[in-house]
Amino acid sequence: MAATKTAGRGGKPDKLMRDALMVALKREAKDAEGKPTTKLALIADKLVDLAADGDVQAIKEIGDRVDGRPAQAITGPGGGPVETYDAATLAKLSDDDIKRLIAIRHKLADADGAGS
């Protein structure tokens, strides 16, 4: 069965759990002082309290949400730089150079378990 489209969200396929969670998070609640708030605000307050008490996972979660997750490094063989070639350089490669590059690619794919 094809995924249905949800109106008003740019035509993205339905995400039922996300939609249900958003409804629940927007529900009215009362804070510790009895003032009206949302469940989302209560969760955010709890996360901040945990971080302030030294919970490392809560600290990391806040950092990821506020500053964004750190960029993942992309490295070549042996942790070195990734080799790239422009069209002009590729045009100058000998058949042996091309065979060597293909062999390296296959070796790396096999090492990653991806096959060739």
C-alpha cells in the first residue's frame, strides 16, 4: 500500500507516531507551581534539571539540540585524507593508475563488508 500524504506538511508521507507525539506534547499541563504550560515545556525543564544535576547524557542531549551534533570526520585509507580527482587529472591517468584506483576501491568496500 502506498504511503498517504499529509496536507500542510509539504506532501511528506504520514508519520503516525510523530503526529501522535506532537499532539501529546502540546497538551496542556500544570507546572510545579500549578501554572498552565505544555507537556513539552515540562519535559524540557526536566532535561535541564537533570543536566544541572550533572547527568552527562542530559548535558550531551542539550548540547546536540542547542549547538547541533559535531560533524563526522571523513577519512581515507589509514585515517588519512580522502583522495579526490578533477576531470582534468582523471583524463591524464594511465590505464594502470585507473586499475590501481579500482583495486583500492574494491579493497575498501570488502573491508567495510559492503562487497564490490
